[in-house]
Amino acid sequence: MNEQIITVNNLTKQYQEPQVSGISNISFSIKRGDIVAIIGESGSGKSTLLKCIYGLLKTDEGEILLNGKRVLGPDEQLIPGNAEMKMVTQDFSLNIYAKVYDNIASMLSNTDVAAKQAKTLEMMERLHITKLKDKKITELSGGEQQRVAIAKALISDTKVLLLDEPFSQVDSLLKNQLRADIKRLAKETGLTIVLVSHDPTDGLFLADQLLILKQGQLLQNDKPETIYQNPSHLYTAQILGNAIILDAEQATQIGLKTEKQNVVFYPEWVELKSSWNSRRFEVKEVYYKGFYDELLLERNGVKIRALQLNSGEHKKNDHVQANIGRFLEF
Ligand code: ADP
Ligand code: MG
């Protein structure tokens, strides 16, 4: 069996109105059983890409292959979509007046009622929603509705689950749980999951493969750790959130030389020490983070952040030696 389950070749889908937008010339492939996160800000084309993969949108150019077979567009078949994939959108498309159990069970036929019941209960168990069995959808929180929608999508032998902003309705504690559950589901069932999000932390913690989308272009496609350690564009570093980005003038002020416009580094690349070549910074703030502190440091009017693993070692207004062990130039 081929390792790749989905291949996207030179995919272009442009909208002309009200202005030219969409996605252009996107190519990548997805390994069976992987979790793939597509990260990009609002309007970057994430939902468009997902709908194209599922066969809901007619593409302008290129093709999508599922197990080597071309995914048909909405103009090529009576019912748009693909039987082996399921898509969960932000509106969940649940029957809000029906009970949780009936929403999920409705996906299965009545030929074997006992099997239908067993399968529905098993899927509810998997997604930790057994307690909600007899509740109506209107009585559930956003996060609970999200789980019901995923259970509903998975129950009819789905090979690929497409999730559009799956964490947008979920508060941060439940988010971690849902992330862990999605990861577990994928590993247990061999399901392939493609999720899109505007929040990079979703991708970094969850995904086997991460795609960065900007204005309809695919900027980078790699393992999350590789993208984090080696962002190929300044934009990628910006969207990952944690990076310190300085212009060339600011870089000079803290003793970094660059021929480029920007230097980028992470707080964990800043070494606090007292060697001869390190530089003195003033501690402006100490942010308590639990098992470490994040320090806001300043030198010649330029602020950077650094991590301090021995919580409390340096305090506000202290002077510390800091060396930028590694930095990237753009
Ligand atoms: P995202 O999901 O990343 O927020 P979308 O794929 O929804 O982005 O949209 C990408 C771009 O295409 C946006 O500029 C959006 O306004 C535009 N767009 C999306 N759907 C349509 C449509 N049906 N008609 C015209 N423009 C659209
Ligand atoms: Mg969207």
C-alpha cells in the first residue's frame, strides 16, 4: 500500500469577486495516519484548501488524489464530497433539536439495530461524551458540540477527517484535552487528520506535519520542530508567536551584526551568563511561568526576552549578562 494517502498537485482556486483571492499553485502530500495542521491567519485560504480536498469546490487548476484516485469536484458528481472523507466545519452541521445519541446514530443504517447501537456507544466512549447521550445539542457547550460533530464524522468508516478550526469554540483547558484525544484517535484508528487553524500552538503540539499558508501561498511544509527551529520566512517566525524579531538597527544596538533587514531568535536561545563576550542587559520585568521565569531584558533601548530556569535568580532592575547563542537573519 502506498504510504501517501493524499496528494495535492499544483492546486489553484481563485475567487474573482469582490477581489482576487483564494489559493494558488499548492502542492504537498500527506502520509497515511498522520495529523497535518495547516496554519495561517484569517483569509489565508485554509477553508478554501480544505473544501477543495473534500471535493466541495471546483478547482481552477491542479488535482487532489486520494489513494491515487482523483477526487471529483462538485460539477462531476451528483452529491459533492467524498465517501472516504468527512469534514467538520465551524458550524458543526448538527441537528440541534435531536439528542446527542440520535445525531451520531443517524449516520448508520437500520439493517442491524444492535450493531448500530453498539457502534454509536463505542464512538461516544472514544470521544468522552457518553454522559451527554440524552442531551439535546442546544444544551451543550461549544466544545461538547465539537466532540459530537467529530463522533458523527468518524462513525461511518471515515479514512480522512478534515477539521476546520476545531479548537475555536473550546476554552483552553478543554482544548488541551481535545488535542490529546484527537491525537490518540489518530494513533488508535490509523485515521488521517487534516486540521486548519489560525492558532499555531494547535499545530506545534499536535501535528506530524505542519503547513504554513500566507495569502493563498504555501510558504513552508515540514515537521513542526523543523519549522520552529528553521522558519524559512520572517512571516513564519512571526506567526509562530514566540520569536523575538528585531530590525537591523535594533540588532546593532544589542551587538548583533547583520547584512539583512531582520534578525530573529527565541527566548530559549538567549544564554544568561557572564562570559567575556556576553553583554549587559537590565531586567525590566520578570514573568513567573511556573517552573521557569521569562525575563524582559533591555539594552540601549532594545527589549528582548530570555528564559530563566532557576526561578527567582535574577530580579527586576538587576543587570545580567546575555549572549544570543543563535539567531536567524531575514
Ligand atoms: P481562511 O479559512 O484561511 O480564513 P478562506 O479560505 O475562507 O480563508 O478565504 C480565503 C480568501 O478567499 C479570503 O480572502 C476570502 O474572503 C476569499 N473567499 C472565500 N470564499 C469566497 C467566496 N465564496 N467568494 C469570494 N471570495 C471568497
Ligand atoms: Mg476558514
